[in-house]
Amino acid sequence: MTHIYFVRHAQPEHEWQEDRTRPLTEEGKRDSKKVTQILSDIHIDCAFSSPYQRSIDTIFESTTTHCLEIVTDERFREREKGQNGNDFGIFQKRWSDFDFHEEGGESLNMVQKRNIEAFMEILRDHRDENILIGTHGTALSTILNYYEPTYNCDSFLRIIDFMPYIIRLDFDELRYFKKEELLYVEKEFKGAIRADKK
């Protein structure tokens, strides 16, 4: 059995303009230690991550504890966001039409395609291992939707405030078996324009 530990990053500095280099808040850094605690008694064979700083920083202490190098993969990056890309209404529109994207942004199909491509390679190359992957809310949600098509906009909005968030997916070779949530810390996702706050 192959066990994949997806870790959605801890709370980032939402006012930081450059998405790729956006760091964790001091609170986010402290919450990352909870990731280390959860994974401390689990043997981890290898670690991968989105190249974005907040994803790397969230799993860094854990990988150091396990004496692992983090291998970054550009395909695991978060969705490219265009103008008003985090508007609540746009969330709903994107999830009802996987090919829809705002100007300058990626559709969920685009995000899912590259994330699944990278993920399938890992599954094939690391059979029967315990694998850690640092990820993002939308990127992770497209992977979960791929294996469970009932995963929808409401499912995505349920985890939007979970930072950090750990979910384990189990596979028998390439066959998805089950999932289990191991940790979530609720922090408001301030990057979203919510319908209840307009």
C-alpha cells in the first residue's frame, strides 16, 4: 500500500503581493510545528512540494526531522489567479465549469491536469512508500476531485480555512483506496471575497 500525506500550507502573509515567494505568518510558522508533530511518528520515505515558499516552509521542519530533501515540482504549484480570481461567485462558477477561468487565470481542468500528471509519476516511482507532498487548497482539491468526483465547490469551501491541513490518501498501486484527515487548523482565508462579507 502506498500512503500519500498531502499537507496544505499554513497561514500565509495574505498582503504579500508575489504569490511564489509569499511567506508564512508568525502564527503560520507556529502552526507548522503541528504538522511536524503529526508526522513525527510516521516513517516518511520521500518528500515533494509545490515550489511556492509557503508550501516548502510548512513541511520543512518535518522533512528535516526525517532527514529528507524536498523535491519541488512546478506542476504542484497553486492555480494561477487572474483578476478577481478569489471572488466567492467565481469559486462557484469555476467549480460548475472546470474549463472556465477568469482572464489571466487557470481553469480547474488546467490545474488538475498538471497536478495529476505529477502525482501519477510519483505513484508509479514510489510504490508502497510513505510520501509527503506540500500543496495548496485548490491544487489539492482538484486531486481529490479526480479520485472522488463528488468533491465539489462546497467541499473546497469546507477546507478553504484549513491552514495547515493534512489528509492521507491510500493507494494499491495506482488504485485509489481511501482517505483520512489527520489535521486541520482553522485560519480565515483572507484572500477570498466572501458572499457573506460583501
